[in-house]
Amino acid sequence: MDQEAVVMNIIVNAGEARSLCFEALSLAKKQELAKARERLRQAKVCLNQAHLTQTQLIEADEGEGKVKMTLVMVHAQDHLMTTILAHEMTMEMVSLHERLS
């Protein structure tokens, strides 16, 4: 397993998902709710890919410290987790915009 490629996969997919979430929020503010929901769907695809990569790392580690922990690995994990939260919060905000319109 090329750890650098794995870490970059997580960062790139989480970053794309985060950008799509904020696009969705911007679209919701403009009452473009169908487009906002589509961005959230796209973000979920990216998050699923990043999460799959994270799961592969966990499986390779087997709870035994086999995967070397680096600062960039910690950064990738942090980026993924904050993006998951951003996605969940954005879904709620888009739902609120839908109810208010």
C-alpha cells in the first residue's frame, strides 16, 4: 500500500466533498434547491470514496500499528471527519431552506 497515495486520495476526495457542500449551501440560499441536493449527492459520492480508503487503511493496520502514522495522515483523517460533519450540517440547512420556501 502506497501510503502517500492513500493519504492524498482521502484529502482530495474530502476536499472535493467540502467544496460541493459549500456550493450546495450557496445554491440553497438562492432557492436553487434541486441543484443544492445534487451537489450534496455528489459530495456524498466523494465522501464514500474517502471513507472506503480510510477503511482500507484500518483493515491494513489490523489494530496492531502496522500503518505508519504521520502528520499528513492525521491531517487527512481530520479533513475527512470535518467534511463529514460539514456534509451533515449542510443537509440540515438545505432541508431548512426547503421548508421555509
